[in-house]
Amino acid sequence: MTVRQEAEKYWSSEQKTATGLVMLQITYFYDSVKIDVDNIVKPIQDAIIGIAYVDDDQVTDVLVRKRNLSGNFTVENMTSTLAEGFARGNEFLHIVVIDDPDQEVLT
């Protein structure tokens, strides 16, 4: 299944396609074969055009992580979608689109 097909499945009908600036948070949970983080972003940004936002030029900030599923980490604020990904037991992406951070403040 493609990223777009999965996004369409999980994007609820109540969620509007963003028309303003957004931040994209991507976490790649891998099993054995890991992809370089710099190769993850662009295909995902393009795949969710028209679902999460009108165009990928709306993305002002991107946070990308990769985590080994066998690793030792804690998940705070577990959502049902994230829990479902872990329950499958194989690699998956967790993608969150939020309003962009304040463009006049760098932290």
C-alpha cells in the first residue's frame, strides 16, 4: 500500500485540507532496513498533497525521526493510530500535520 492510500484511509472526513502554513512531523519506525532521514521527506510531502494540504509549499517546518522498533524508547501521548502501527509489528510511518510554528520566533 502506498503512503497516499494509507493517508486517505486515516484522514477523517471531518479533517479539512489545510490552506495555511503547516509543520510536518514524520517518524519512521523501522525493523531491519533503515532509510536515511533525508530521503524520507520529499516522497511523503508529495504523497499527501490534496489530503493534508493543498500544496507542499505550505510546509514551513519538518521534523523527521527514525526509530528502530526493537529500540528502547518511550512513547508519550499514544494515539490509537500510533498504537495500531505498533500492534502490526512491522515497519510503519507516523505522520502528523499541525499548524506552523510562529514564523517570527526561532527556538
